[in-house]
Amino acid sequence: MDEPPIGIAELRTLAADLTAADLVDAMGRMHRHRCHILDLVSPTPGRVLLGPCVTISFFPTCAAARDPEQYTFGRLFHDAVGDDAEGRVLVLASNGHDDTSLAGGVKLSRVADHGMAGVLTDGRLRDFGELARYDAAFYCNGEATQWGGAVVTPFLANVPVVLRGVAFFPGDVVFADGSGAVVIPRVDAREVVEEAHRVNAEDRESLQQIRSESADEPYDL
């Protein structure tokens, strides 16, 4: 499992005062592709999710084609995280089943037990009250009450996945807060974070300019 050029501890330090909007602005200066997801729900919306990602791709359940004893969340989870789970983000791709529960408090206790940063998914999660008690952050399409195993099953670990039209490659850096989520290519993670700080500095200068405007000055912003 490749590390992004910036280490997890350094990433957390450099991005500590940034927001998803800051990083989307920075990404917009460097890339043309869509990199953000909106309208996510979290049991702890004030909590930031940040770290390099590992992925699990879900697929429609079919016992005849995919042995239920083999394609389990536990096995796919360990295939995804390997021996180095700490600080990573688990990205779960529903592949079109965004109203289906992909996991709940019991299965996702593994995330907390392994010291992971948390979970991002375009599907639903169960047991928000239980998830809120974990130290990790969870962002999803909404809370579910019904078990989703009859609809989808974990199928592939650590493969490129797509959530709401946005591509995630294992190792890419994921950031999510109450406003949305952004994914940053691992090779550009340091540069994007640094660019986000430059964007903020420019915004502060613009704010000072606006505050100093008089009634007879032209409005440039």
C-alpha cells in the first residue's frame, strides 16, 4: 500500500486549520476534474475526516455468483487495510445503491479498533448513536435502519472506486467536514495543502481591501 508523498502526521498538522472549501479552491487551480462531494450526513458533523484512503467496492448480492462465506465485510476490510490501518480513511462505494446500508456500528467498530481516521461512503450507514461514540469520523448519504446485506455485498478491496461521479484511488487523500468532502491525488497532496494556505492568504488580503474601501472608490471584488 503506497503512502502519499506527505506523511499522515505532517498532513494533519499542515491541514489543521483548513476546510473542504479551501481544498476545493486549491484543487481548482491545479486540476480540471471534479473532486468534491456535497450533501453528506454525519453522526458527528463537526468532526473532520482526513487521511489517505483504502477502498471497498460493493456489488449486488448474488449467492450463486459470490459465495457469502467468502465475500464478508470482515474479510474485505482486512484485505483493504492490511497491516497499516492507522490514520487511514475507509471509502465504501455503493455502486448505485446509495439508499442501502453498507455497514453499521458493529462492523465499523473495526475502524475504531484499528485507529483509522474514519469512513466516507455514498451509501447509508446504520447506528449513528453508536458511531458517534467512536473517535473516528463518519460521512455518508444518510442513516439507515434496515440491514443491507440482502441487496449488496463487499466485493473488491483497494481498487479505484467512484462516489457520485468522483474518482478515488487507494492512497489518495480524503478530507471531509460538515460542508462536504474532497479527494486529493496522493502525488499532489502536499502541493494542494500548501496552495490552500495561499488561497486563504489571498482571501485575507481581499478582505482587508474590502474593509478599506471608501464610498467613492471602485469595487474590484
